[in-house]
Amino acid sequence: MRWLILIGLFVCFIFLQRALWFTGGGIPYGHGLQREIAQQKQANAKLKRDNARRMQEVKALKKGGAAIEEHARTDLGWVKRGETFYQIVRVPPGTSVPAPLSILAPLAATGGH
């Protein structure tokens, strides 16, 4: 009788171990959830930093005209009256660049010679 109880307990133990290791809610599933939680915490931390930076931008825009002017200049291409705007265009190496008009104008006036 004692052996029968022992065998019954052993079968229950094996059944519980199978459920613990090989079912959807077992240990491997828990480890996967822990990895997902760690990834989500990293994403949340990045979003919090971005939100803090944006809140500082909003405060600066509400506070004074310098931040608004900087935004208009960088994002909207605003140029004040009386300022001269120079745009520098970088050409990738190996591409042909047309000659500036200031070089072509004298050539056209002399007939290309």
C-alpha cells in the first residue's frame, strides 16, 4: 500500500513538472515575459527622455522669442530682412557639377573662346 501511494505521488510530481516546463504558462513562458518587460522598460525610458526634451522645448517656446526665432530659422528657413542667405550644397564625390553662371557668362560673350 505504501508503494502505491509513493508511485501515485511520483506520477503527480511528473505531471506537475510537465505542466511547469512544457505548457503555455510554464517557466520558459515566464522567462520570455521577463525579456519583454525589460525591452518595454528600455522603450519607456527612451520615451520619457524624449518627452522631457520636448517639454523643455515647449517651455522655451512659451518663454521667449529667441526659441521661436531659432525654430523659424532652422525648420522654416526664415531669413530676417537685411540678412544675406548663403546655401552651401554638398555634391557627392564622382558626380559632375555644372559650372557656375559667373564662369559661363564670359564664355558666352566671347563666343566660347
